[in-house]
Amino acid sequence: MKRLILVLVLPCCLSAAAAPYQLDATEVRDIRSASLKRDYQLLVALPDSYASSTRRYPVLFVTDANYAFPVVRSIAQRLAKHAGMEEVIVVGLSYAAGDTPAYSRRRDYTPSTPRGQTYSSDMPGRAPAFGEAAAYGRFIATEVFPAIAARYRADMRRKAFVGHSYGSLLGIELLLTTPATFEHYILGSPSLWFDRGVMFEREAAYARARRELPASVYFGIGGRETLAPGKKRSRSEEEADMVADLKEFDAALASRRHRGLRTQVEVFPGEDHASVFPFLFTHGLRAWLGKAR
């Protein structure tokens, strides 16, 4: 019996080895954290006008850079080009070198070690790590900020934080400890269920200690991020109503009447945890910059 041999012929216009796709006007810079003893990367996107101007630009610092950086960069550029938005520098904050995304973000973005819950690690031989958000926030303020200020024409008096899910939890940690770290916070779908709602406890503690909270905060969330049918709402990931949690948290902030605090909550009907980020970022950026003057 003869065997039929299939031969795949590539068109002459295709290279045998494809080059990796690169984003225009972007740079990747390695940074060793002296305080955390870990290596990270900063992904930097410069405005279209950067090379031909001498002015300084507002800066967006974006967590979960692996997926969020290209999204934020593209939306910010399109709004500047087609909607009159002010141009910005975008800085993506990578996961730690050698860590999986899940391991890195659980450790760096969470405020505490979960009580009464067990988690498995996706890194063999390494126990799960949590609760280093405060230390990671200091790394941003004391190591990332100076690195960006020294290398780029960044207006460090106009900085915005962009986070989603655990990244948004990190933003709330900064908001309730060192709110002046950023001039604006864009916080999407915060995981307020984490550690039995520990951030509700910390918000109450902040209110007992201080009357001022100088911050501009935009909260966005998908309308479908609600309690699953048949579940009883609680402070656990499986039984969380994230929309209700966010409204409750914002109401608590509003009830304190903190001097200097401005918040806005927007719920996007039909969107869920996976799909809502581009919407909330677009609206959150408009809430901060509006149209160029």
C-alpha cells in the first residue's frame, strides 16, 4: 500500500521564522527592587508627540502589565488622537521575574494573608505568598517613581494608578495608607471580598484616625459581577456580590465626609469581570483628564 505524503508549502512572502510582534514607541526597562530583592520590568509607552516636544506629560501606572499595558496604551492613544484627550505616558508594572502571574500578583497586590482560607501554589516547591501590598506600594513610590522621573519627561505631580481585581485591591491599600501617592485612582472590580472583607475593616480604622483623605477615585465594575444564583452573599470569592460590595464600600467612604476625597462609581450593564476593563479604564481616564485644554 502506498502512503500519501502531504507537503505543506509556505507562500514565498512568508518568512520561515516569524519575528515577534512589537508595540511601536514602547520600551522595556529592567528594574531591580532593592527593598523587595526581586527583579521586575517597566513597560513604557510614550505619546505620539513625545519626540517632537519638550513638555512633560501626565503618567499612568498600570498593574498587571502583561494584559493591561497594551490595552491602556491603545485606548489612551486613541482618545488623544480622536477625542481630544491629553496625551499621557503609560508605565506598565510587570510581575516579578521568575514568578507566575498568579503567584506574583497574589503576593504583591494583596493587603494581608487570608484568614480561614487555604490556597494552593502554582509554583512547585514554593508556598503561597500573600500580604505584601504595602511593601510593593513603597517599591512603586521610592524606586519606580524616581526611575521614571530620571529617564522621561514625566509630570510627577500628575500621576494616576490603574488597577483591576487584585490590582484594584492594591490601589485601595495605597488609598487607605498613603493616598497622596497618586493624584487619581482608576480602580476596577476591586476584590473587596478578600480576607473576609479586610478592606472594610481598614476603611473604618482610617476613618477613626483621620478626617482628611486627599484623593480622586474612579470605581468601575461590570453589572454581571453579582452573586451567582443560589448563593448566599458572604465575604468569600465564591459567594461575593462584587457590585454590592463596591457600592457598600463607596457609601462608607461617602459617609465619613473626608476632606479632599472625590469618588465616582460606574456600573457597566452586561459586562463581567473579564470584559469590563476597557470600559472602566476609558471612563476613568476621562474622569481624570477630560478633554485637552
